[in-house]
Amino acid sequence: MSATLKLYNTLIREKSAFQPIDADNVRVYVCGPTVYDFAHIGNARPVIVFDVLFRLLRHVYGDTHVTYARNITDVDDKINARALRDFPHLALNDAIHAVTEKTAKQFHEDVAALGCLEPTVEPRATDNIEQMIAIIEKLIGNGHAYVAEGEVLFDTKSMSDYGQLSKRPLDEQQAGIRITVDAHKKNPGDFVLWKLSSDNEPGWESPWGRGRPGWHIECSAMSSRYLGEVFDIHGGGLDLIFPHHENEIAQSRCAHGTEVMANVWMHNGFVQVEGRKMSKSDGNFVTIHQLLSTDDFGGKQWPGDVLRLAMLMTHYREPIDFSIKRLEEAERLIAKWPAADVSNADPCPVVIDALSDDLNTVAAVQRLHALAQEANVDATLLPMFAASAALLGVLPKKTEVDEALAGAVDAVVAMRLEMLKAKNFAEADRIRDELSAKGIQLKDGKDAATGERVTTWEVKR
């Protein structure tokens, strides 16, 4: 690697060189989906951004030396409401299971279509209730939490430096929890760690009665279980800085007695759709599934690599306007790139340098596009292009064709080369246009070793 990896750390509001706690086990945690509905395009951005980070870290430290945890929240009041709405004929637990399994399956299919690798571990909240209860017991024991009217709440004033991440004074903090602020709290900013469950709500037995966890404690439990009490990088969307990530830090540090929860905090910017905040009431709420499989956005279905590239054409910390125009721009770029097989070659150093500068995917895509144009002329650059494109997760795949078709196309391409040698350009153009009409795209170039004209072909998308 030619450049030092530098990342912007929200905790200290500056970009600095990344130093892992253990280079043999670099650990990353990213907040995943709450599985009650289709993931929207705003949800897609952190999945794509941190997939690029995962790929870059694997390139730098080795595939087996990076642990990437992305959780699934499968206990939540929104899930309960959706279960009661969609499966009223089922028992509550069965209805909740039906919602979460269906939604999680769709999420996995959608992000796979976006070219995202599977995380190393993908813990579910409901599989970690025991760990959550243990952390809450620690917080009560060391004076950072209290029981009031059947709930367990975190005492924000018990932590002298609460608010470091969001840089918001405690007296300006709001409850930041998914219930109404109640009089039984010591402080308005105190948040729920455990709440009682009624008969028509999911619940687990605990020292404080049958109940369920608050939102924030879930990620504290899952990250510490799979990555340790202190790990390298915690990521998510900008909207999670407060209250979610702030409260994760409070719980984790106070339970474990650590100075930090994660050394680096990374946050991607907001997503607008066609210049407006995404909203169901405004009619511009767009899901990944819609974009991939319907004509609802721009009158066509959009391939996953186009959606991914459209995201990467804006720096991850900047707001992005997700628009038809941006998708069309990404589509035009990819159409000019050569299809290539996965390569063991080294990625382009300029692409690496760009990504090493706080995931500057804008500069990386620009260099990748230039490399694509060079590889269209000089086939010896194809392996480097393929390795660079794979690092960004946008490698154009060769379309599988049967042997009979491949042989027929090869014969026609060879005939066209003979026409070009004979300077019969009209016939050569006719053959090219005929193949194009059948979905076969030709690319002319020169063999770097011999200087002879060569023509490659691929099935158009």
C-alpha cells in the first residue's frame, strides 16, 4: 500500500492516521437494519460506504484479519406494530418472526444486488438478550442506572463527560428514546435500558420483570460480545450520532470502565431524493427493492452496480442528492468500462491512495474511469482495472454465453477484422451495427506487444 490510511473521526472532529488496536484483527461495527420494512435508499448508503471500508481494510491487513460486525435489530416497537398489522391471525411471537424473517431475507437480497460482501458476523438482537441484561446489571451496580416504575434507565448525570460525540451540553439533550418522557426520570435526558412488556408485546424474563431492551443497549451488547469492550471503528449514518451512538458510548464505557468504546467513529451524510428529504407523504420514499425490480423511479429498473456507483460518486461524509440524473450518469460510465474477470493483480496505486484518504471514492471513481478507457485500448491493463473495480465493488462482470453463440460471434468478429484490413470500412461498420442490434458490443484496440489491431466483444447489459 502506497499511502497511510487516514479516516475522519467524528469523536475528535478531524482526520488522522488509522492505527488498529491489533493489526491481526481489525474490528469494525456498523449499525444494521431494523427489520420491519423494505430498506430504503437512505439505508443503502451506510451499507455501501462501509462495504468499501471493509474491502479496503481487507486489502491492507489481509482478508482473514478484519472482523466486520453489522447487526440486525429484530426487537422493536415498529416490528410489533407491523406484526399486528400484517399477521393478525398469528400468535404475537409467530407474527413477529414472520415479519423479521421476511424483511431480513429481502434486505440480504437487496444488499447482495448492490455488490456488498457479507459481514463477518451478523448478530441479531434477540440472540443477545442475556448479554444486554448482564450489562444493565453492571450499570445498576456501579451507580450509572436505576430502576423506576418497572423500567431501568441510564442516569446521564452520573457520567461526567456524557455528550462527547455529539458535543451537545447535557441540559440541551432530549430523551432520545422511543417512549414518551415521563416524570419518573431523574433527568430529562435519561434513557431506557429495559422496559416492561405487556401481554401483547415480546418479552424476556429479567431481574426487573418480563420486558424487552431499549434500543441503544442492543448495540452495546452485540459489539462487546463479538468485537470486545474497545474496538477500532464504529460506523453508521449521521442521524445516529445522537441519541443512538452517544448512548451506546455512555452504556459501554460506564459498564466496562473504559475510556472509549471505539477509537474511530465514522458517519455518512444524509440522502435526499430529487432534491428533497425522503418522505412517504411527499411521494419520494424509494426502496432498494423498488429501484432494482420496478419501473417506479425513472421508468426503468436500475442494476445494482449502477445504484452502487451513483452512491460512490459523492464523498461519504457529504449529503447526496439521489436522482435519476445521477443514476443515468453512473449508467453511462459503467457502459464504457470493459467487462473483466476477477483479478489477482494489484489495484491501481492512485485508486488506493484515493480510498486511503478518508474513503475518497469520488477521486477513486475518476481514476477508475480513466483506467477503464486505457484498458479498452491496452488489454494488459485489464487485470489492474479489474482489481481496482473490485476494490470499489463495481467490477463489470462478463456475461455468460453458451459456446455455440460465442463461436458464432468470434467468427463474425474475425470477418470484420478482415474487412478492416482490406479497408472495407462500410462492410466493417455494417457488421458492427448488426452485432450491436443483437446486444453484442465491440471494442477495438491494439495488442500492446505486437501493435496489431484486436477486437474484443461482450454482451451488453
